[in-house]
Amino acid sequence: MEPRLVSVVLVTWNSAPFLRRCLEGIRGQSVPIELIVVDNGSTDDSAALAGDAIVLRNPDNRGFAAAVNQGLRVAKGELVLLCNPDAYLSPDYAALLAAELHDDVGMATGKLLNAEGFGITGTGLVDSKGIRMTKSGRHFDIDQGLADDGDNVTKEVFGVSGAAAMYTRKFLDDVAVQGEVFDEDFHTYREDADLSWRGRVFGWRAVYVPAAIGYHVRTVTPAKRRSLAPAVNMHSVKNRFLLRLKNESLWMAIRHAPFEIPRDLVALGAVLTIERTSLPALAWLWKNRQKVMAKRREIQRRRRVSDRELAKWFR
């Protein structure tokens, strides 16, 4: 059987220092690929380094979610692989993930190992083995920061990190809401968790394939919050509430209230005192409440999985 075409969507924003190594990995894949680069107004030569790829140029930074949606609209592959510019994928990464995507398995990730430097050199620590959820509404990359234990068993996970995730076109078409696969209201960060949660509500599954190895330089973590740009933290605050407002049912909200409410109060207290640059996040949520609730109604109306089935993933 002929290998399925994989459309690789790569979003860049002043990413030139990483791109030579990243593109080396993408172009070295063992399956047919179509490379689509969406440049979010870079002031360096990111777009020029794309070479013979399909290049879509934005005049400014539209955010990761909107840029990926642009790439998806021109992608021709039966499978779509997202790859961050600060990631390097081993030659069989796409092939190994593609082999696991069938029926209701619409999302897949390999074993992403933490890396450093423009050469994207591995550190021996884990970056992500997929996304896990907690009862407090937080989402984490599985085993992030731990030493790689050499696990080799493919298994189901709640969702996948957008740093190097593969999706089927059938999945992407099915989970779109109001014409958007990735919710552009997220702009940047947590949009992969949102897509994973929505996919779960709609009855899709995700897998982690440890034989597929990738490397990722992660620059945004909770531990680095105080050193991040104010806009990054603002979107993080906005998106933590947006994620639940859209995807969490009333039953789940009541069930998880003892875990979510204390954390929400801490976050709100921080925004009102020590991180006032994130106050626009709360204003945005209020101003856009009707739009958010319209998306929520559509998602909950289209749900195919019971709350009790979903609840097992929140630990």
C-alpha cells in the first residue's frame, strides 16, 4: 500500500536560528511530505529559509492557532503533522505515527525529548509523552522533566502536544467549530489541549508512540512564568478559563469544583495583585462571553462521549 501523504505545517516567527536543524528533520522523513510554512511576520530570514516549501506570509503575528488554520486550508495530505520550528524529528517519526492512526484514533504523538540550543540537542530528559489532565483543570505534558526511562509500549493518552502532533484529516474536519480547527481566540498556548479535549468530547482517541523520537526546545513553562513577556502570561490566563468554559460540562464542573475553585481564586488573586499585566485576560473573557458561550453550546450539542467516560482521564 502506498504511504499516505503527510502535510507538515510549520509556523515560524523569528525562528531562523532553529530552522536549519528543524527543516533537516522534516525533509528527512521516510514518507512523502508536503511542507507548508506559515510565517507570522518574522523580521529575520525565517521565510527565506523555507526554500521550496509552500510559504504563506502574514504581515504580523496572528498567533499560532490562526497560522495553523491557514496551513490546514491549503494542505492536501490525508494526514497533517504539526512541527514547531524548535523541534527536530527522527526520520521515521511521521511513518510510525501514521501507522497508528485509524478508525477513531485521530491524534498521535511520539516521544518528545527535551533539547537545548539552536542545534536542538537532546538533554536526556522528557519533554512530552502526550497530554494528561487533572481534576483542577490543569493539563500537563506527561513525564516532562523526568529522565527518559526507555519505555517502548504504544498506549492511549488524553491528548497530544502541538509541538509535534499528527492528526488525520477526518479528525480535523470533524472537530472544527465555526470553521476553525484550532480556536483562534486562544492565539497562543493551550490550543493543543483545547483541541484534544474537544476531540475527546466528540469521541476521538489519541495515542503515544514511543518508537517515534523527536526533540523539542521548550521555552515556556510554569517555572519560567516571571521571566516571560506580559502578553504570553495574559494569553495563558485567558486560555486557562477559555479551555474549561468551552469543553467542560456542568456535571464535570460540579464534580471538579473542590479542586478547580481554590486554584482559580489563587490565579485571580495573582492577577489582581502581582501580575496586573494579565488583567486584560479577564476583560477579554467578559467582553467575548457571548461568543464563547456560542462555541460551548455547539461543542456540548455535538458531544458523543458521556461525562463518566471522560472523567477517567481527569486525575
